[in-house]
Amino acid sequence: MNEIHERLATLEARIAGLEAERAIRKTFTRYMALCDVPASALESESLGALFAEDAIWEGVGTHYAQTFGRSVGRATIVAMLSQYLPPTPHFTTNVHFVTSETIHVDGARATGRWIMMQASGYVDGRAELIGARLEVHFAPAANGQDWLIVHFRTERMFDAPWSVNPRADLPAPQQEKA
């Protein structure tokens, strides 16, 4: 009988780990989607709901430490991110793609790592591709089902210029006269 209980406990732990990974992935992908431009949030959905009250968001490395610095606290993080999202004019388009995912769950703590490609078009007409390394720490939310971001770290690995196809809902750029 002890062997059955041990096997059940092992299976329950494995299922809990898989459910935690799924919830972490859901939080992370909602964060990325809400940072896309244009983006649309579901009713009552917000970036702030994805972060712990005392969360940290920071840029690390030569470029991002200076560009983003370190923000502490949910409200401060949302205020910082809002500088880049509508209605603030910054991006005309901004899309995040992530790959090379690893998620490690250790009880009530978890770490996810991704490589992100960000394709951005800016209101000033510039456009660039950015490659970044992300390391994100998570903890379970009070509801016991969701996981929240407690520490988000991003480090730019490279960037390159690119061309953005014009969107149909924006006016066409003016041609210069020869």
C-alpha cells in the first residue's frame, strides 16, 4: 500500500509541475502579447495583473541597463512600460517572438528563460529587429492557479535595421520630390 501512495504522490507532484509550467507560460505569453502594438487586452486584463506587488523589472547589460534601468513595484513597472505603449506615441508596430524556452519549477519558485526577437517600427519611421535574452522569475499568485512575474530581466544581444511594410490604417509616407 505504501508503494501505491508513493507512486500517487510522485504523479501528483509531476502533474503540479506541469500545471505550474503551463500557468507560467500563460503569464509570460500574455505579457508579450500585451506589449505588442497594436494589441488588444481582454476585458479587465492588464499588464499590472501579471506582476507581483513588489516585482522588479530591469534591463541588464551595456545597452539595456542604461535604456531601462531598474523598476521596483507593480505600479512603477506599469508606468515605465506605459511609456512605450499606446496611447503614448512610440511604436507603429511592435511584435515579440520567443524561442529557446526553458522553465524550471522548484516548489513555489520558478525561473523561465527565453530568447526574444522583437520587430519594431517607430513613429519616427525607423525600424529594427532586436534580439534579447530574457530571464524571468515567477511565484504562485494568491489564487493558487496563476503565477506572477516577480523579477523580469532583459538583456539586448543584438539589433539590426529592417523595413516595415506600411499598415493600411496609417497614412502613406510622403514621397520626397526629386
